[in-house]
Amino acid sequence: MDVQTTAPNRPLVNGPLPGPESRRLLAEQDRHESNTRTYPRRIPIAIKQAQGAFVEDVDGNVFIDFLMGAGALGLGHNHPAVVAAVRQQADVLSHGLDFPTPIKDEFTKAHLAMLPAVLRDRMRMQFCGPTGADAVEAAIKLCKFATGRTEVVAFQGSYHGCTHAGLALSGDTTAKERFGALMPGVHFAPFPYCYRCPLGLRPTSCDTNCAHYLENVLTDPQSGIAKPAAVIIELVQGEGGAIAAPVDFVRRLRAVTRSLDIPLILDEIQSGCGRTGTWFSFETYGIEPDVILSSKAIGAGLPLSVVFFDKRLDVWPSGSHIGTFRGSQLAFAAGVAALRVVQSDGVLDNVVRQGRFLLDGLASLKGELAIVGDVRGRGLLLGVEIVDPATNRQSGAIARHVQQRLLERGLLIEVVGRDDAVIKLLPPLTLDRATATVALEILTHCLRAVDAEWAGEADAQADEELVV
Ligand code: PMP
């Protein structure tokens, strides 16, 4: 049976967006908040409340939310079990520094039990500052300390956060402009983004040449890169555009890093906690990582960040990576409650089922619509790459147009990837079939409408050229 959500159960947009009250609050925000804010620029609404898969703005418009707090809300908004657990914990203890507490102990045991059996006894947990970026910082420092090495290999198209290390390890070159002197020693290898092969080989040949490239970089004494302290990767790139690495590539990556004693860090901050249909995305690849980064949904919407790592790396002294907020007790309570729901309500099966439904529905548009270049993803981390049919290149302009159309019809999505050309879908893991069906109808309608508009414009342009 599909997991149910509670009312409201349909999107409803009453008039032009933003509505009057949203407009007022957006203007207040503009007056007081930093330019760096992002979401309300493309999705100009002020939020009043939310429940399950739906959010309501301050003007009474209701939207299906496929942003889900950038993936932090695995079970959707305000899941009753999570709300009850947080309320109860708030009366007991909210901040416990890094002392042991009963709820932390429960959280720790419950999460270690989610790891594949071979890793359970091998892994230690570190609670860092509550953001994903701080888990990245912690893991890099850990691996540098344990290996005595300084270099790190990351992948093109990756996203690991906005701190000086996180940004240094991320692919987006525009984001790095004007922030020189990021963490030094980072080297980028091609990520197997097979729709647009970084080595220019597909579709004629491949044989996992990204793996071959990496093996060469790590083993060739003339590659120019000293043996690294770590290799860090998202097996399913999220901000990069919902791109899953092929199994053969990942196995070879694991084999070469293991043979050279290079710790492999898996950034599961977005792909973990059930998002791709297994608890962690690496489970389907049949590999054993040295370090796993988890944040976002692990706190069920409350800020929490955890590094799991092989205990042989735990050679650094007390205080090597600390912070004031190292594991909120409220987030532990929320995380335990969410995990119990995942286990008791068949949530991972639901992710696979609804993910397949959405992916199949969208894939059928691929041949039909010239602006749909690729449809991909794992579980409920899905992406539609929008292209300019005239050039077949990624088109952020058309993708943003689709995003606006979706907003007007009541579906909130983010655009990510190169040129922000990928429509990224992050539904709640508890998505029910009825809501998935409505979302698919909206997506289909808006993609068709924008495709027709584009074709009309292209025709008009061709006519103009003829007249000239
Ligand atoms: N790694 C990945 C894979 C992410 O998706 C993100 C956030 N989108 C981060 C790291 C950074 O997490 P945070 O924004 O909490 O710092």
C-alpha cells in the first residue's frame, strides 16, 4: 500500500504570483536580508505553513513541494511521529554538547544498525557542526591527519558545500570566482556523466574510461598529483543534476583506492537516508567505503550532520574537529522517530515504486518533446535535463521558464546542474500515488507547453530570417 499524506491533497493557485501578502514579505526580506538568498528569487512566495508533500503560502496558494528543504525533509513536512518526538524531547533536553545522552545513544545504535553488516562494527560516528559542509570539513581533516597526506581528489560536477573546503571540492567554477585561496590541493577527475561524456567518447565507445582515467591519475608516477589523503565522491550527484555513476566505475574506483590505501569518502548528504531507494546509495554498488557523510534528512528537518568512518582512521587527538552545535538532542529525537517510520511503513519500497512511476512517466516525454534531453536519477532523486533543440546544449533559460510554469500550476522544483538546466525533483519519500500522479500531470503539461512555445518561437525566427 502506498504511504498516505494528510490534507491538503491538491495544489491550488488562486491568482498571479506573488500574491499581495507574499509580495509584502518579499519586499521586507529584500530590505533586510543579504543578497546571497536564492530560493525566493526564482520562487517568489512567502510560506505560511506546510504538511506532508504540500506547502501553503501566505496568500492561501497551495503547492506540491518537490524541494523538500533541499532534501532535508525525508518524510515531508511535519510528519506526526517526528513532531511528537521533538515536542517530547524539548521538555527533556535540547543541547547536550558532546556528552552521552539516552536519545543520542538510541540514535547512534539505530543508525549503525542501518549500515551493511560488514560495516557495523568497523564504523565510528562523529557528530559535527549541523551542516553538510561541516561534515565535509571534518572528513577531509580526518583523512589528512590519518594519512599524513595533503592532496584530495574530487569529481567534476560535484557539490560538497559552500565553506572554503566545500567549495574547493565542488565543480562549479563560477561559484569560485572572487573567492580565491580556497582549500589548496584539490584535483578534479571526470565524473561519468554519460549523457554528455566528459571524455567525448559516448555514444560510440566507453568501457568506463572515466575509471581508466582515474586509475591512471592515481598510479602514474608522472600524473602530477601526489598520492592523495582522500578521494571524495557523490555516487549520485544531486546539485550536479541527478547523475548516478555506473556500477563498473564505482567498483573500479573502490578497487584502486583500496589497493593504494587511499580513504574513499562517500558524500551521501543528499543521496542518503532513503532518497535513492536504499538507506545509503552505495548499497546498490556493492562497495565498502571508508567514510560516509550524512546530513540533511538524517535529522528529519532539524539540523544534524554525521560522519561515519572506519575506526582505523580515528587516530587524531581529542578536540581535532569541534563546534558548539555537535548533535542537537531535538534532531536526535526527530531522526530516531523518522528512522522508525522508514522501517515500519515500508518507505524505501515506496521510494522505489513512486520513483519508477515518475521516471517512466517523464521518460515517455523524451522522444516526444525536443526540449527534454535526458531523464534520469535514482529513487526519488530525479532530473530532467532541458536542452535547446537548436543546439542540443543545456538550456538554463528554457529550464527556468519551465520552473516558472510549474510554479504557476502549483509545483515547486529547483533547477540545478550545468547552466541550471536540470529540473530536479526531490519529493518526500512518503509520496503517495495520487500526489505523484498530479505532479506528473503538471510536469507533462508544462513541459509540453514550453516545448510548443519554443517551437513557435523557432518558427517565427525562421520566418523572420526568410523575410530578411
Ligand atoms: N554535499 C552534498 C552532496 C549536498 O547536496 C550538500 C547540500 N546541497 C552539501 C554537501 C552541503 O550541505 P549544507 O548545505 O548543509 O552545508
